Amino acid sequence: MSDANVNSLSAAERERERMRQEIIDDLDEEIELELQDEGLGGESSPSDRSFRHTYFSELVRLQGELVRLQDWVKDTGHRLVVLFEGRDAAGKGGAIKRITQRLNPRICRVAALPAPTDREKTQWYFQRYVAQLPAAGEIVLFDRSWYNRAGVERVMGFCSDEEYEEFFRSVPEFERMLVRSGIQLVKYWFSITDDEQEARFRARMEDPLKQWKLSPMDLESRRRWEAYTKAKETMLERSSIPEAPWWVVQAVDKKRARLNCINHLLAQVPYQSVTRPEVELPPRVYHADYERQPTPEDMIIPEIY
């Protein structure tokens, strides 16, 4: 709607139009993420296009439920930890983005730890992860976690056989300890095929907006596909416990994987709607002696768009 048309509306109509534009802006933000994920200018198949409407409508609905979950977590002091594991380019980051997109970063935060420092290498293995655990009323999403030892470190030879075996002796009790302390732990493995990973790697190589996602470790993982498969199978077998089982997300179709993961996560948490106090916008206070000063021209950025 043009500015002239907006100005001709009543105050109530202008307010509704502002709210409509705000909703459109929110949807545009999601579309921007989709363009970034799929690559600018890429053509989608007819089946993809037919699913697009369902994807966006369901995503908005599920994100609304995530906001309800967040309110309940804050109100009850619940502590929730969600682990996202999987091969490189499996879609973990995209799922995490959609979960956190509408949430308060003071309540729901992402822990994506870099490689351990020389000092951290001398600590108890779980120590640096413990520092990231939530306090009451918080949600922490681990973009890779302590299971690095069972995957990357094992395959790339960054840990000894003794450290690897000690991990599997310790991790069940470590996670039971977290659950006993009141932390809810949910673990997801994002599963993709050999061909799908190769296609996503090639897309990253050709897309200048995604090339930063490719690291030498990612490229090496292609050569060691079978070693990663064996490590994954061992990990799922030896560390899935009743208190914190592994859940596998079929992630070849990224959009469906995101919806399925969010839907499943919501089902794991016994959240309920929380009654919020009614919010009233206070009236603007005017003072006769107040005069707004003009902004210096040399401080205003150029309006290119």
C-alpha cells in the first residue's frame, strides 16, 4: 500500500495496516533464510513448490507453539537441553535457526563451542560443556556437543582409544546425573545420505554466500564417510539410555526435517499455556518546554534504498 493511501485511512485502519506490515516483515525474514539456504536464483521442483505453502504455514504455527513452550519454561523454571548432532551439512544449523527465530535469546540460547584450547584439553572432558548448561527457566541448544568425542575426535584421531572408551563409560552416568538434577535432555541425530551430503557440499562450493561453511575438516569428512558411519552407529548403540534416548531425524528433505524436529521437540516437553498479564500501552507524556533537536546531517547514513 502506498504512503498516500495509508494517510487516507482512519487511525484504526492505519493501525491494522501497521500490524499487517509487521506480519509480512516477519514472513519475509523467513523467506530470506530460505533464499540463503537454497541459494539465490535456484530453481525448485514442482513438488517442492507445492509443499512450500504447507511448510511456511506449519512453520509459523509450530513457532507459535515454541513461544508458548518458552513462556512455560520461564514461568516454571524448567531447564531444557537439546543436542543437535549429525554429519557436516546435515541441516542442524537450519533447524536451530528456525527454533530460535522467534524466541527470546535471554531464555533460549545456542551453544556452539569451538575447538578446545590447550588449557581445556587438560580439563575433565565434560567441563567446558557443563559451563553452558541452563539455569532455571532457560533452554540451551547445543550445535554439536560432548558427542564430538564419539564422532569427529574418534574418526580424525584427536583422542586416544583409552579416552574414547572412557567417554562411553562416563557419558551415560553424566547424562543420568543431569536428568537427576532436573535438566531435561533431548538428543537428535540428523541423518542424510552419501549423495545428499555431496550435493550440499558442491552447492556450498559454488555459492559465495555459503563458501565460509566449508572447512578442511568438512572436506576430509567426505573421504572418511564410512568411518563416520561406523562411529555414528557405535555412538547411537552405546549412548542411547532410557533417561535420554537418541532420536533420528530423516534430514534429506530439509524443510520436512525442520518441521518434524520441531513438532517432535514440542511433544517431549509437558508445557502448557501460561496466562500473561494484560499489557496496556501508557499514554505518551508531552511537556510544553520540550523541543526535539534535529539530527546533524553528517550523522545520517546515506539513504541508498
